[in-house]
Amino acid sequence: MQTYVRELAARLPKAAPDLEFVTFRDGGNFGWAEQVRLPLAIRAAKPALTHFMSQYGPALSPRPFIVTIHDLIHLLFPENFKLKVGPYYRTVVRFAAARAARVITDDERTVGDLERFLKIPADRVRVIPLGVDDRFLRPVEPRKSGRPYFLYAGNHREHKDLGTLFRAWSALPESIAVDLLLTGEDDVGAAKYAQPGRRVATLGSLSAEELAGYYAGAVALVHPALREGFGLPMLEAMAARCPVIACDDALPGVLRGAALTFPARDAVAASEAMCSIVSNQVLRTKLVNEGRARAETLTWDRCARATADVYREVLEESSR
């Protein structure tokens, strides 16, 4: 979410020179600043249109406005989140989305979720895929780790399904001496998953430049998440010429055909895909080339231009 806000705020003025932009930075989630002070500041500024760049926004705000909802993972997997999250989505988020002139989301899959959980008609939703940071498209020195490695990049929440990743990696034949590296802190007990001749290790927090090097040096990025709104690590890896293996339910539509996929929670199929990447150089090269080609089209500038088009659509509609 932070990347999305940062990139759009920086690029929209150039993408839409016909529009004037004012940025509101106040309003921590769920508090007085968000629910009262922010709407009052918007009302005082009298914008023709407001864009709330996440589902965390005021329940009441001057119309017209647009809201971005990246995903509804909290409602798809409620057992993995605090009990208060579901009611928040079904009240505050649902009410705000119902009043919004348009809802922007990252992938076609979420259109159905918005209709199912929040009753948002599909004709009010606009799908705009996210973009890749320019740093992942630049040439980079592949990171060396002593031995070849598979990489997972992302947080360690329950819906990321790291258990399937560990089982798939552990099932690899002993002849495949490839380590498993994960970004983030070691809150998973990495050492306990070690296998003879190969290890699991966590990398802590990485800069974009460091992460690009790890992508470029990996045998493949393996992304077992049960679902993603978009899944930026998959796009970043493709940009850095790293093959991607992903749960079929997590891969966004714009990246289909550029990654190997496996069914959700299917560690056997995931392990087979990992073996294929190691043993089939032709397949690996095909995925690298196709992934890079997709990434080159999915820039943040394109995302900003498409977002500005939605602004113009709403502004024209509200002027009638």
C-alpha cells in the first residue's frame, strides 16, 4: 500500500498535467484524524474529486471520491486476522465503497470479491494492475549465497502459506542441493527445516537494490500465498529476470503464462515445479524472457496514466 501511494503521488502530476493535485498526508488509521479531521480538511479544500488510496479512510467524505481496495484477503481468510477486522470491512469499508464513484482494484479476481462481500457492482469497479519499481528493471549483479537458492519475498502471515513452501522444498530430491532463502525476520524457526546438504535462512529487511540482487541470483522465486491482491514480488522477480513459481490463486491475470503455477496448498505440485526449473533450462529461459517482457509493460507510469483516466471519467460524469 505504501509503495502504491508513494509511486502514484509522485507520478500523477506528470501523467495528468491537465489536472491539479493536492495531497492530504494526515489521518492515521481508525482515529480522530482519519474520521473527522481529514474529511473536514478535504471539505475546506473543495476538490473536484478525492482519491482514497486504500480501504482505510473516512466513512463520510465529500463526494465525488474514488477508493482503491487492493484485495479482500481479510474477508477471504477471516480465521487469520483479528475478530474486529471483519466487522470493520462490512461496515466502514462497505459504506465508503458504496458511496464511491468508482472503486479501483489491482486484478480481475477482486472484482468478484467486491461484489460478493461488499455488494459493489462490477460496472463501478476499474481494474488497474500495479507497476514495478524501475530499480528492478535495471541491470544488477546477482547476489551470491554460497549455494544455489530458491527465494521467497514477502511477509510471513498465515495466508502466505509458507508451510506449503517448506514441505515442497523439503521434498526435493537430495540431488537438488538448493537452499531456501526468505526475506524478513526469523519468526518461522528456519533452522528446523534444514535438510542434509541444504539450509533454510532468513535475510531480514532488504533494500530494493539488495532485493533485486537476490532476485537476479535465485534459481526461482517461489510464491505459495493462497491469494494476493496483486503480488508485487512476482512482478519484481520477473523484472529482475528471475523465474517465478506461484500458487495459481495468487498469480494476477496480467502475469499468467509467464510463471509456473501449482494448486493452492499442493506441496507435491509445488515441489515438482521447483524440480522442473532446476532440470529444464529451456523452460527456465522461456519463463525468464516472458516474465521480463511482461514486467517491461507494467510500469508505474502506466499505472498512473490509467488512474488519471478514471479521474477524468468521474469528473466528466459529475459535471453533467
